[in-house]
Amino acid sequence: MRKSVAIVGGGIIGLMSAWRLAREGHSVIVFERHKTCGSESTCAAIGALMPLPPNKDGDMAVFQRHSHDLYPDYMKELSEELGVPHPYKACKRVQILRSEKEICMTRDMAKGYPNSIDYLTEEKVRALEPQVETLGFGALFCHDTSSINPIHLVKILLQALKKYNIHVFNGVSITQARPQGDKFEISASVGSFVVDDFVVAAGLGSTGLAPGVPVTPVKGQGVAIHMDKKVISHLVRHQGLYIIQDDDLTIRIGATSEPKAVHMLPDEAGYNTLLAKAYEVLPALRDGEIKYVWSGARPKGPDGKFHIDREDSTFGAIVATGHYKVGIGLAPATAEKVCMLVAETQPNRLQSS
Ligand SMILES: Cc1cc2nc3c(=O)[nH]c(=O)nc-3n(C[C@H](O)[C@H](O)[C@H](O)COP(=O)(O)OP(=O)(O)OC[C@H]3O[C@@H](n4cnc5c(N)ncnc54)[C@H](O)[C@@H]3O)c2cc1C
């Protein structure tokens, strides 16, 4: 059944969900409180798509791997719909090891998952990434890692929404949606809307609309360096840091994790920490020029877990939030689940209202 759906939040979760819903024939509107979509957490992301290793199970790991598997097809569809290239790259990952213990763990994983993990000796690292310095222990090479430039992704998702005639109301903050029979009524500065279904994908703003899902900010900072040559071909991971080189040769390094930050702006201590770690494994970066630094806040869900379900505190509306450090990676599977929830009947909403 074709439904009308309102989404609050023009970050990756809201935009990806809007696009998938439109493809299924639903009529969608999106509300975004800023003038530009993606301007809270999404465009601050590095865009490392790194599912949990194959030896981890549990719902989160399975969901993350499923989302990673969906990415290539979703991006192919997006690219075909628009006739433009997509920003997704199956770039794989070189992760610098720091101890004999890590070598043993990597070798064990490589034995168990030969199609996914390899152990690289020093020589192999040099052959694969000549500019990368190791710490004497070689590296883990992971096939299941991709990257995407989130700013580019937001741009093409918005183009797709336009193609489906989805209206994105920018600069419109939603404070409430009330049940009206089996529908939702949303009052906004641009008018009042009655829709069949309502999705809260508002990142840190979600709690204001869905008090039952507390989301807290965790600051992260990044640095971009202008390079005039290609220095790496894979995503390089070192001490929790991601280093990615874009097609325009810009190197993006991130991110810090600062749960107790007193402000959300970039600061010298943050980007100096990132640079020091990055120079350790990629000394060639010292020849580059710092292009910009940035910061953002990750929306951390209750107990660090994301929430994608109907929610009583919003009269049975769908709440998709709390994606914390992995929201770019989880966007395809989240959008898929939002589509499933929209397609189902809505017992929670009927009970609550
Ligand atoms: C420094 C940094 C690095 C990161 N790196 C990665 C990475 O490499 N890989 C990865 O997968 N993830 C990464 N993340 C995490 C990722 O960015 C987030 O998990 C993801 O962007 C969350 O998306 P979202 O759409 O839920 O939230 P947001 O992008 O914050 O979008 C929510 C939107 O809702 C809008 N909104 C809020 N309240 C309202 C309201 N009342 N009315 C209207 N609009 C409203 C906001 O303005 C915002 O635009 C990183 C995050 C940071 C900060």
C-alpha cells in the first residue's frame, strides 16, 4: 500500500530512508532544521565502512555486515538512476599491528576467514602501500572495508530525492507530531501536514521528539590534508585512526572520540593528536598542507546501541537513531528496516493513540 510518510532529519539516516521509501512508491516529505542537509553528524563523518570482523556474532555485528553487503547494490542503483558516478569504494583496509599478540590474533583470524583477513609481513605491506611505515609487526589486511565520502553521498541522495519529487523542507524544525486517528499530524512553520506514517531520524535531535530514546553527543574531530600525489590506495587504520585518500588527492584523517568534551568545536589538541598518529605511519603527509579541520557530534544511543523501531513515546512513530560511530555504514540496512516497518501494520501506534 502506498503511504504518505514524513521524516524528521536530513542526515544520512533520514535521506537514505526517504530514497528507499520513494523507490517503493511511498510519497515522502523530509524536514531538516538546518539550511543544509547532513550538516550535523553526517558530513562530519570520515566515511569508513568497516563491519565488525567475521568472528563476532550478535545482532549488531550481523546487522552491520548486512548493511555493508547492501552498499554496492544501493550505490549502483543510485548511480544508474541519476546517471552520475557514486562515491562508494571497496577500498579494503591495511591495519597496522602493534604487538606480537596482535600478529598471533591476526594469523588465527586469517586461518579461520581466508577470504576476508590476511596477515601482511613487513615486505608485503611495503609492496602494497610503499609510503606506509609499519611498527615492526606487519599489518592486518581486511577485504571487508569500504569508504564513501559522506558529503558526496548526501549530495547525490538529494538529487535522487528531487527526481522522486520528494520535498525537503530545509530550515524547518519539528517539535511535535500528534496522532490523528490512525494518522499523524505534524505542525511546522511551513504548515500543518497529516501523514500515514512518521519517522524520527533526527540524530541528536531525536530525543526531543522521542523522549523514550535518549541520545547523547560524543565529539569527534578530523583533519584534511592537501596532497599533490597519491600516497595510499587502501584505507589505513592505525591506533583507532582512519586515513583515507579521496580522488582529488585530499587525505582525510579522523577521528577523535571525546565523550566528555566541553565544547563541540575543533581544537588544537584534537587535530594535533590526529596528525601525530598519522605522521607515524605516513610520514609523507608532512609534505602536505592542512586544508581544513572539522568536528562533529556522534549521536550515541541508549547503552551505545542504535534504535530502529516503532516507539511508544512517539505514539508509535518509527524512531531510527543512535547510530553513534557507524551511522554511515548502517544507513542501507537502517533504510531497509524503516521500509519494512512502514510496510507493516502499526500495532504500537494504534494502542498508544
Ligand atoms: C568525527 C566523526 C567521524 C565519523 N566517522 C564515521 C565513519 O567513518 N563511519 C560511519 O559509519 N560513521 C561515522 N560517524 C558517525 C556518523 O556520522 C553518524 O552515526 C551518522 O551521521 C548519524 O546519522 P543521522 O542521520 O542519524 O544523524 P545526523 O547526521 O545528525 O542527522 C540528523 C538530522 O536531523 C536534523 N534534526 C534534528 N532535530 C530536528 C528537528 N527537531 N527538526 C528537524 N530536523 C532535525 C539535524 O539537523 C540533522 O541534520 C562519524 C561521526 C563523527 C562526528
